[in-house]
Amino acid sequence: MLEALIAPDPDIREQAIDDLGSLEGFREQPLAVYLLATRLLDPVLEIRFRAVQALGCLLEFDRPGEGLPARSFRTLAAFTTQLEKEQLVKLLEVSARYLAAEEAIVQIMKLCSYAGKILGGIVNDRKLPVEIRQQTLYFCGEVGYLNTAISIRNLIQRIEKNRARSGLITPRKRQLDEERLFPYAVTALGKLEGSKE
């Protein structure tokens, strides 16, 4: 069963994720949890979505006794703390496509304590699609990455300056994209500032 999680055939990988829930003692096997976590980086978006859902169920902290045992939890936490920008973008792509993934991704992001610095960079990366940047702002606020507040505040100030000048010039695509980020940025900053109180 575990070999199927890393099979070359995407249909086999997808079926393996679906079958994991019925595997006796799956939660107690750190290797199984690790292999499931590697599917967060799968090239197929649907498989990443299924992996997000499965891991989200394992991380539901409001259901005592149904979460991960300590060894499996540490394995998953160790994996997520190693995520880099491109890998976090893959996770954000899932959220941008599947609204149902947001709650599970919040649970996964809570394990990525150092992701705030990377997410702060993604917020202001104009080469990335605006949808990814919107999702980044959402998770900055939901998870509470306080170290992203400066990046978000700078984005808001830049948008407000562009608004003040908008009557003088025709807005560029970059400015229009950032305008779409504004409500997400304001909401995220409000949550971050509210969490400091």
C-alpha cells in the first residue's frame, strides 16, 4: 500500500491516498504519514488536494484521541518545516483551486512556524498569480504569522499611494492585481494586529 503513494502512475497515487483511511494503524506509522506528506508536492493538483484533505483530518486538534501519535506528529512537523517557497506555492495552488482545502491547509500551515518569512515574500512577489498572493494573505491572517505584518502593511501603503495617483495615469496590470489584493491585505493585517492584543 505505501509503495502506491509514490507510484509513477497518478491514478495509483490518488487511489492510495483514498485507501489510507482504511489502513489499520496508519496513524501510528511515521513512514506512512511522511509518504502521505510528500504528496503535498505531487505534480498533479488533484492528488495534492487529496493529500491536504487527508493530512487535515489527521491534524484536527479539536477531536481528542483522533489525532496523530507523537512520533507521527513529529515526522509530519519535521517535513513541513522544510518547505521552501516553491513548495509552499504548490500548497497555495491547492487552496486557490479548492475552497474546501482551506481549513486543512490552516492546520498544515500551523506546523510551518518558519513559513511566515517566505509567505511575506510571496505576498509581494509580482511574478506570481494574484490568486496565489490572495491565498497567501488569507493564511498569513488565519495562521497568525506576525512576522508578515510589515510586508502586508507595505503592500497596503503601496496600493493606497497608487490610488492617490490613479487619476493621473492609466493603471497598469500590476496595479490592478494589487488592487485585488487590497481587501485580503486589510483583513489579514486586522487579524494579525488583533492577535497581538
